[in-house]
Amino acid sequence: MTSQTIPVDPFDLIVFGGTGDLSERKLLPALYQRQKAGQFSEPTRIIAASRSALSDEAYRDFAGRAIREHVAAEEIDEEELRTFLARLAYVQVDARSGDGFERLKEATEGSRAVRVFYLAVAPALFGDIAGNLAAHGLAGDGARIVVEKPIGRDLASANALNDAIGRVFDEHQTFRIDHYLGKETVQNLMVLRFANALYEPLWNSAHIDHVQITVAETVGLEDRVSYYDTAGALRDMVQNHMLQLLCLTAMEPPSSMDADAVRDEKLKILRSLKRIEGAEAQKLTVRGQYRAGASDGGAVKGYTQELRRDSDTETFVAIKAEIANWRWASVPFYLRTGKRLAERVSEICIQFKPVPHSIFGDSTGTVMANQLVIRLQPDEGVKQWLMIKDPGPGGMRLRHVPLDMSFADAFDVRNPDAYERLIMDVVRGNQTLFMRRDEVEAAWNWIDPIHAAWDDNRQPAQGYTAGTWGPSGAIALIERDGRTWHESG
């Protein structure tokens, strides 16, 4: 099977933080891939803005090196790369002082293309940039602004950031990006649920025993030391990525794929989450922090060794969450995420209830409950685990086997990176895969009491050896309910 690439209207993309890590690793490679796929219309321009003193040519050299490093060699087309680099320009800008914004205005003057401002910078600069864009007449009705997480570190700071942006850009112009929502399998979750009569009638507490959402990383701090130690896993991963996955798994069918129809249903889920506060946090949440161990075939340091000082910041979180609504009453959602875990994997496991009675007898083997496993990364795909008869004439023997659909095997097409899809959605003005302000607020409303309970209870971060699946408390969290974590495979 092949997919169709639909060109977007011409656009000007201005990337603040154009020399930063996100631009180097993700944005420039994603934009090159969309160029190569034939998705750009003319005239499309990409303008990088940052404090560094660079010429256009020097920035093109930087971009060329970034693409060669972060795009597979077999995907480099030299002619397309030259065409892409020729689109690039550079403007030196100081977000706080406002110096350079007049030059930026001159660089975009006369263009009737869609204008997108991508803020690949620290959140502390969001308000300064928005204000300077307004002061220099760059934030007109046709402009759009893209902001990366973290949107605050609690509800109060999130509101302050949203207020600063909202003074300049209306909500329909604001795109709060969560790259997890751009993953192919995440979008396929909605198709799986709402385009197949097989699943939706069973997608409720009458048939589903529980749901597990795992986002596991094998890496440690890398280059995020200063940010991560002030955030921790709950703020860094649960408040955004994991709650968004939970919403898409649990939400009611929207009336359409219109952006607000989808986001209205996600908001209902966030507002239906049972609050976890006070002593309940000790029963329903686990904090962990990795110690020295082995990862990726070699010895690795513990978190505080990498940090070079003591810290109680959690690098692992497990939570038993519940949704207080008709569809999901009494169905637990087990969330876990962490760094330096045994395997890099992101997946959603839907565990169905077992059949009420086995007619086959003990000698045939155990009748296991069906599972639906949606793998987000790596090796995106869907597995439906079923019971079948083991082939052969030797009597009835039961086996638990997957119907396996790997996207790489099923589709003869390169799977675009999440940023490729999301940037093109911004150009189209499609906000379906972006967070609305009230979603951000509702997520923090659920997260903040957990943090407050941890502080009040002085709930420690349990140690776990790097290269394992986290602290023993995470195993106890699910096993005391008579359940176990799904092992990918």
C-alpha cells in the first residue's frame, strides 16, 4: 500500500531557537523530509531566528550538517537538499530586548503566505517573543504561533504563560504541540476505535478489565539536566504525553474529526479523572529514581551521579488512575513512565475480561484473556492477542497468539516523523492534534494535587537499578489488584 502526499499552501516558517537542539534534531530534518516528499508549494520560506551572529550561508551549513546527521543516508537526495537549503534564511534576534525584530519584519514583508512562528525556546521567553511580534506588527490575523511543552510547571504558571500568549494570539492561532499526538499509531487509535464495528461495542467496563499505558526510555539525563531536575517525570511526561494518550483511549466518540469536537471529548475525560490527593497518593502512585546499573550493553551512572549532587527528583512514575464516568466505572488505568528502564517502548495495552467459563478442560491449557496492544514506538503497529487451537492431530491444545499488523510490513511507504505531520497541520490550520488551553488547565488540575500530596507526605523516590523496569513498588501497585504489567514482545 502507498500513501498520498497533499501539498500545503505556501508558508513562511519563522523558528525562534533556530540553532537549538530541537531545531537541529527534529525540525530541520522534518522540514527537509516534507520538501523531499513534494509537500511544499512555492514560495515557501524558512527563517531561523536566534541570538547567535550568523550569515544565511553559515546557517545553511549548520542545517546541512544537522540533516546529514539526523536523516538516514539513504534518504538524502542531494538535489532536494540543495533546494531545501536555498529556502533557508537567518535573522539575529534578541527575544528580551526586541533587537532584530525589525529585521525579521523586513525579511517577511510583502509575503501573502501563511505565517507560522515556532517557539523552540525556553517557556520563559514565550511572553517576550509574543509581545515583540505584536509590537512590530508581525502577529496579524493570519499568523500562527507554535509552543512546545512544558506549558508551565503547575496550574498557576501555565495560566501565566497562556495569558502572555493570549494577549497577542487568539486561541485559534495558538498551537500547543505534543509530538506524541503526531505519531501514526496514536492517530490510528481513533480509527481503530471509531471506524471498526468490532471494537467500539466492547470498549467499556462490561468487557475491559483494565488499561495499561507505558512510556519507557532507556536514556538518562542526556542534555536536559537543568530542566529535568526541576520538573521530574510527573511534570515532564504524565501531565502531557500520558494524559493525552489516556484521553484518546478513553474518550467518547466525537461528533466529527473537527478539532473542537475531538478536544471537547478529551476535556471531558480529564475532568472525569478521580483526584489523587492526601494519603491516597501513597496507595495509588509510585515515585522512583534510577541508580547505577547497565543500559544499552554498558554500565551507566545513577541519576544523582549524573547530576553530581543529591536530588529527590523522580525519574519514574507509576499511577493507578480511574475515570469517574459511565463507560469506565471501576476500570483502572495503570500508567508508568521512566528513564533508564529495561526497554525503549511506548504502548497502550487494552486488557479484556476473560471468558466466563472454559469448556475445554484443564489439560488443554489456560484460557487467557484477549489483549489489544497498540505499539507507538519503536516498530509501530497493532497486535490483537487471541486464543486458538495449536495446529496438529494430537488433541486439543490451546495457544495465546497475536494477530500482528506491523506498519512497516503492511505499508510500502516511509513512516513520517511526528513533527513532519504536526508542522504541516499548523500550516493547514488544523488544531485537532494540538492541546486547547482548557485541556492544559484540566491536566494541571489533576497533576497538582499529586505533587502537593508527595510534598506533604514526603513520599520518597524509591531506588531502582538502571536497566530494570523500575522500583518494586510499581510491581506491587498492579499486582495487589491481581494483575501484572504487560511485557512487550
